[in-house]
Amino acid sequence: MTTDLFDKHRATLDRAIEACRSRESWTAFGESPADHPGGERARAEGRTAFEALLGRPFDLGGPGAPVAQPDEVSPYTGEPLGVCYPRADVEELFAAATRAWPRWREADQRTRAGVCLEICERIYLRSFEFSHAAMHTAGQSFGMSYAGSGTNALDRGIEAIAQAYAAMSRVPGTARWSRAFGSTTVEMTKRYRLMPKGVAVVIACASFPAWNVYPALFASLVTGNPVIVKPHPGSVLQMALAVRVCREVLAEAGFSPELVGLAVDTAAEPVTKLLVRHPATRIVDFTGSAAFGSWVEANAFPAVAYTETSGANSVLVHSVGELQPVLRALAGSLCLFSAQMCTSPQNIYVPRGGVPTAGGTVSAADFAAGLAEAVQAISTVPRRAAAVLATVQSPNTLRLLEEVHDRAAARGRIVLEPRPYRHPDHPKARTSGPLLAQVDIADHDLYGEERFGPVAFVIDCDDADQALERATRDARERGAITAFAYATDEAYLDRVEAGYATAGAAVTCNLTGPMPLNFSAAYSDYHVTGLNPAGNASLTDDSFVTGRFRVTQSRRPAVTGH
Amino acid sequence: MTTDLFDKHRATLDRAIEACRSRESWTAFGESPADHPGGERARAEGRTAFEALLGRPFDLGGPGAPVAQPDEVSPYTGEPLGVCYPRADVEELFAAATRAWPRWREADQRTRAGVCLEICERIYLRSFEFSHAAMHTAGQSFGMSYAGSGTNALDRGIEAIAQAYAAMSRVPGTARWSRAFGSTTVEMTKRYRLMPKGVAVVIACASFPAWNVYPALFASLVTGNPVIVKPHPGSVLQMALAVRVCREVLAEAGFSPELVGLAVDTAAEPVTKLLVRHPATRIVDFTGSAAFGSWVEANAFPAVAYTETSGANSVLVHSVGELQPVLRALAGSLCLFSAQMCTSPQNIYVPRGGVPTAGGTVSAADFAAGLAEAVQAISTVPRRAAAVLATVQSPNTLRLLEEVHDRAAARGRIVLEPRPYRHPDHPKARTSGPLLAQVDIADHDLYGEERFGPVAFVIDCDDADQALERATRDARERGAITAFAYATDEAYLDRVEAGYATAGAAVTCNLTGPMPLNFSAAYSDYHVTGLNPAGNASLTDDSFVTGRFRVTQSRRPAVTGH
């Protein structure tokens, strides 16, 4: 069974390893629901399966009695999902994971890769059920739930499997070693074993959990570690489904399902710190706020920590050819999932003297007004808004939005009020169009940190080089994941690329058209650099995988003649 | 000049990368002084060069005025070396390193690899001078100073360069990416830059600094980071020479010599903690005591720490064919550099009921007596002792030896008193033959931790499986780097290999003959696993190098038709 799984998925693995090397475009699964092999029937069944989960105990077959989850409320309906997850004791989870470990630890990397890739395929086959779960927890649109939280997140997971498998494959299983000592030749046979490190804890965020959990989960699992997934208390269901699939496939392959456990907590009684500081924890993957991420980085020891937190991402506008495509691209990115993505831009720097365009210089005020108009073309058209902005995951985001609004209004100029739109299918959905405020580069206290959610600043600056200096300094000191620049001046773009390279943010230049600005492609785009406070880990470089296992060796004199 | 260096050393680099993959025997430089290309003249010149260093300012051309080093006293002569190293202020060192950084950061990996390999070659060409420096600081024999602290340590350095270069080469410089979004195909060109992390601090031990400093120094330098080397205050000279060679080669290649700095402190006024906690520090490599290593691991954040500390290494005696070769192998290993190596065995478990051999069962007492005899065949013959035991680096080691002796005498049986021998060339040399005590497995407080220096315990146990359980548990909980086993029973050896694999110690089975038991071969033997308290890093696996640099990326729409 287990070698069958490796053979079954070998072509996918080989192709993924090749894509990681060439960094060309590739995906293991079609990202359009129309491509799903189950067709319309799968779509209907997925919805039914999702609905059957609501208001009931969620059976994982592991430790813990089912308890209704108080914090899990659909951003679409405002109703609690009512799913009762097993509320396992932290010690029980560690004990179960530790008991389950030895057989998995001793399995070879082919077996483990086969199991992990089978899990990915099973999740893909249940994409519709997972998508509804993502919608009603993270609050994404159906399309994003299917692609971004589905196939694209699975690609990130497969990428991690591929990078880890390639890293493990670089260590030979055995070697023959021969050397002279004086007049005698000593021959040794050596054996190298890959040893996983121990229990891995994966801490998920609320608004886009799959995208970081899959790489972390699979990077730790494929290298032989048991994993405990700790979802955000307000966004459990998709992760619980993923954990259940892991457990099913592990059990079918002859391993203990306890290799992947689920730790469910509540906002009132969080367990994250207990998990991170548990003496058996050896690996921590964390996605969430910068403040908590810093705590994890500083306190995970002796565990190794891989973090992705947040940052204030910037847009530098130096000069453009045609203005409208740029405004549409920016507007799309500000609206996409109501800017609740770690890659969403926030700080748009525009020269005080205006932006040179093919049609003449456009003043900063006109640029801001044009941007507001382009945003409204999405945010005020309910069907479009529903597809692009979707909902606001947490009521707290709206509270913070209001605070920022009031502070910006007192200082700068509100270019666009953050008005909710009425979702065509879910009239009670929690929504908001973006807040767009025009401020001065001196108003650093307003824009100098991440304002999570649909908030963007048009920042008047002396010129684009001042903007570059400010934005890269903020990236270095406070964190940034992405950056965007528009310029017809090649020399400026060179400075931009060099500046963000040392600041540790990925920069996208002069992009317009149908691709969302902040789209990050698995196998091709490195996500987070680890060079600034927005996180210490990168999806998926070698350092994301190579610290999850170790090499131990044994050696003996070779039997002569062999 | 700089691409010349890459071309000059390319064959060495390629061969080293291949050796890391195959893990076969290879060395970049002959380990016998007779193979040195400079012949007898180089030998004489090396000695003269060393002597010319004594009692004088050591010019590095960097920050800091020369101050005589109070702690550097030759273990051979008992005389201070009198070398006056520049005593640079910590802030000056960081400022110089930071100023020097940009050009090196922007140099490509070929340039950096060429410079690093040229440094290795220059150090090799000055092997004799370096060997005298190692002798009169670390206290090693001339042979070990030349090979272990010389060519073998350089091989470990080249191994780190090779692994880092291979890791950097896996990231392509550019990619073309093409994907459909709706009916439009978006084409992007992407550029990936390797970005070093920042100032790397390398903290060296007193007795074998080169072996860990070279891998750490070159792993950080080749990946683009400036390095500050902090030698042990009692063992500075060899590291100061290495730093000077780095600075010379860097300057010749057009880079700032301040990319490699030297931080000299004293036992009375140590600066290690200041260096580790400096806000600009991004990487720390540490070799030294387990206690200080734990502090470094826990306190280096936000820097990443790579540590090698120490552990109590074990020998399991289950059954042997011929006894004498085993006793000679063990004796050699107990004597080698007076067991001041992190790989030296300490705890020799022997079944209470005796050891089955081809010539009948040998009682535990006879085993211990035979071992003492084999040790004395080395330790009481001055010329042999000088070549094998050399000196005791620190007077503190003799004090600790006396303590252990008295505690063991009160409890167990002293099989061999640790008597000094008279060094034939250096009558004032600080020497000691090994202490051999026979104790019971219940005397865990005596043998359960590392006793640095020439101390070994013959531990009476019920049987070899009890020994395996105790020794692997100690390795897991308290740290061990190596382990050794002798058995004619294959099933037992399988249990031994599996047991130490999970305990994280490298195990050598049934080795006798001319190769020192604890010889660790660059490119082939992984040194330290990171799985137990003896250190968190391994020479040289991927995780030792991949966290020293990051990938940053930029992307733009592709110009059509290109």
C-alpha cells in the first residue's frame, strides 16, 4: 500500500521538484471548479457534506470530547457554525503524537512522501466541501476559497513536500569509505539515517489558514515528525477537515492517525503558549500577528520556529505610461479579499508634484481620486464586490478600521469612506469597502505599521526616491512581505529592486492586467524572506525544510571482498 | 582577479561538492607534512615565522591598539606567548564589519567561493607556522596541529564552502513564468537574489578551535556575511593568523579586510555575551561548554545560533573476537590529545559477568587491567606519549581531573592513576596520562556528565543491553557526539545503531586498527546531529548553511518577443 502511494504520485513529485528548480508556472490541480474531476455532482455533494457538518460533533477518532466552538461564527451569516470539535487536553495530544511517532520516524522518505501526496489529492477531491468550510470561517469568496485556500494552498503544500524530499534525497543512505592510515588502508561502510526532530506544532491564522498550514504541516510530516495543528479559534473547520483527511490516509497506510492531531482552543482560553512551550515541542510554525510572532520566535527555544507575521506593504509610483490600467490593478489589489492578505498593499506613495504619465502629469489628488473611482467600480457593485471583496473575517477588523478612519480624518483627507456593500446572497454578511486616506509622508504614525483589513493610504512624498527610502526603511525595521513599483525609468526600477532586496520584501514592477498584483505562485514566488520582522521563514526555500530532520550515522569496518 | 580565483579553485570546489554527495574519502590537501609543496624550507620558515610573532604586536591593520594577552600561555613551555593583539572595541568591530558589507553582499557566489577557497589554500601553504601556533595554544602535538587542526580542519572548511555553494546554486538567478488568467496569458520575468543575513559571530574553543571555526567562518563568509571571530582568550594565535589571511586575501580581491574581524578578550573581561546579544548580530556559531552553549542557544535570538558543545561519549562492549586489538584501539582513543576532543570516549560499559572473546570470557576486572596496560604502553613511553597525548591545554583540566579522581577513589576502584609524563622536548610541558576508574552503573553521578580531559570510566553493568539503555538515555538527555560498540552479535549491533540513531550520536562499530576510533572525516562523517544537548548544528548538513542567506525576488511583466 505505502509504496503504491509513492508510485501513484511519483510523477507529481518529480514535476514539483523540477518546478521548484526552474521556478516556472505549474500546478498540480486545476484552480477552476470547472476542472474538478467530480463535476457538478462533486459540487453538490460538497455543499451537502459541508452542511452536514454544522451543529454537530466533529468526529476525529482521537482524544477529547466534543464541545461546541463558541468563536466560530460565519462572516456570511453571522450565525455560529455550531460544530463541536474534540477538546483534547494538551498533554493527551502530545502523548498520542509521541506514541504514534516511532513507526512513522522509521518509514523511509518515499513512503512518507507517498502518504503526504495522497493526503493532498484527497483534500483536492473534496475541494467543494473544503471551500464552503473556508468561506464560512475565513470569510473568503467561493472562488478564493476554492483556488487560493484550495488548489493554490495545496500547491504550496506540495512544494514543501518536494523541497523536503529533494533535501532528504541529497543524503545518501550508505557510503563506502577507504583511506590509508600509514601503510594500512582502512575501509569502512557507513550508513546515514534521516531522523526527524520531534513534535511539530502548527499555529494557524484566521483569514487564510490553509496557505501556511499546508506547507508547514507537510514539511514536518514528510520529514517524519508528528504534527499538532492549532487552528485559530474563530476559523477551525477547514483545518479540522484537513486534519481528518491526514488521519484517514495515515491509518489506511498502516500508520497511527495520531501522527496528526488537532488542538482546538477558544479566544477565552487559548492554548498556543502551552503548545509552543511544551517540553516535547521541537518545531513551531506560526502565522499570525507580528506581536505574537515575535513572542513565538523568542520563546520557542529549544524548538525551532518558522514564522510569518505581517507588514505594511508599499506601492511606489514614480511614473507610468497609461494611468488607468495602473489604477485598476491597484484597486483590484486593495479590494481583493478586503485586503486581509499578508501580501495586500497598504501604503501608496505618490509624488507631491504629481505622476508623469503618457497623457501628462496627474496630480496626487487626481491620482487618489482616480484610485477611489477604480475601487468603487468594484466595491459598490454587489456581484463584483461579493466575488472580490468577499467578507471581513473578524468584527475586530471593523473596529480597528473605524479607529484608523477617525485618526486619518483628523489628520489627512478621507478620499474614500469604507462603506459596507450588501452581499447579494448573504444579506447579513460582514462587509466593508476599502478606506482610502490621503496623508503626508510625515504622518508616519498613521501608515508606519500594518492596519489589517481594507485600509490604504495615498502618501504624498517629495519624490519617488524619498518614498523608496521611507518604504524600504519601514520594511527593514517593521516588516513587509511585498512591494510594488510603477516607473518608466529603468534606473529607478533598478534602485527599487536593489532597495527591496536588502529590505527583504518581494517587489513586483509595472504589473497591470488580469493577474492580481499580490498573487504569489507556488514553486515560483518565494513568499517572505526572513530578512525583516514580517517573518523568519520563506515558502519554500531550503532553510524551511532542512531544519526539520537530522542525519545520524553509523560506520563499521567493511567486510573485505564485498 | 576575483573570477580568476573561482577558476583557479573550481576543480577543488567541484570535487568537494561531489565528495559531500558520495561521502567517500577525499582531502584537498595532503595531511602529512612530507607532502607540503614547500618542503623542508617551508618547515623551517614556518617555525621562524611563528617565533617572530612572539612577544610583539600582532598587526591586523584594523581597529584596536595592541595589548599583551594575559591568558595565552604555552602548555609546552609554561611561558606567556606575549603576542599583543589589537584589542578592538566591540562597537568598532561591528561598525567596521557593517561598513565593509555591501560590496561583499553584492558579489556573486562564484566570486565569494573563489576568495574563500584562496584563503584555505593560503592557510595550507602556511601550515607550519599555523601548526606551531596551534601547538603552543591548544597544546596539541605537532602532528595533530598539522593534520587535525590544519588540513583536516581546512577540509571541514572547504566542505562548508561546498555545501553552501551547492545550496546557493539551487536557486536560479532568473526565471520566465507564464500563466493564463482568464483568457489572457500573463508572462513575467523573475529575478532571485541571494541575500546574506548580516554580521556573523564565531566563538571558538581553546583546545581545537580551527576544526569548528573554519566551517563556521566559511559558511557565513561564502554566503555573504561579514564575520567576527572571537577566539578563546587562552588560545588566540592560530585564529588571529587565520583572520589575518582572510583579511589579506579579501583586500587583494578588492574587498574590505574588515569583512573578517577579530575580537580578543580576556578571561577577566569576556565579551562573548556582548557579541551574541549585539543588535546587529544575525548569526552565531559557538563551540565550548554545554552550559555556555545552552545560554547561547537561548539568548542569541534574533540571531540564529549553531552550537557544538560536549557530551559524555560511550563505548559498549558486548563481545569481541580478539581482545587485544580492541584494547589497543580504545587505549589509543583515550590517549589521543589526552581525550580533550569532543569525540573522545569516556564511559566504557563492560558486563559484570565478563566479555566473551574468542579466547574465552574475560572478566570485567581483567578487561580494565588490560585496558590500563594498553594505555600505559602509550602514556608511559615519553616519545609515544608526546606524539599521542601531547599536553593538557588548561591548568583547570588538571584541577578537575584531581576532583574526579578523589570522588572515584572514594567510590570505585582506580585502575590507572593519571600520572604526568615527561615530554622529551619540553620538560615543562603540562601533561597527564589518563585516569581510569572502574565504577558501577549505579554511580551515575560520577560518569553521567562529561569530564573534560583524560578521564575514562570502566562501568560494570548487568549486560550490554542495560548499557545501551543507559548510554543512549544519557546521550538523549545530556548530550553525546560519538559512541562506540564492540559485538560479534549482529542483532545487538542493529539495536545499537537504532538506539544511537534516535539518541543522536554517531556510532562506530567494531573498529580496530590504525584509524583513531574518533577520527571524523570531512565530506563523509556528519559531526554532531543536533538531536541532543551536545549541539544543535551538524558539520556539514544543509541546515548548517541554508539559514545563512535568504532569497529575495523581483518580477516584472516580460517584454513580449524576448
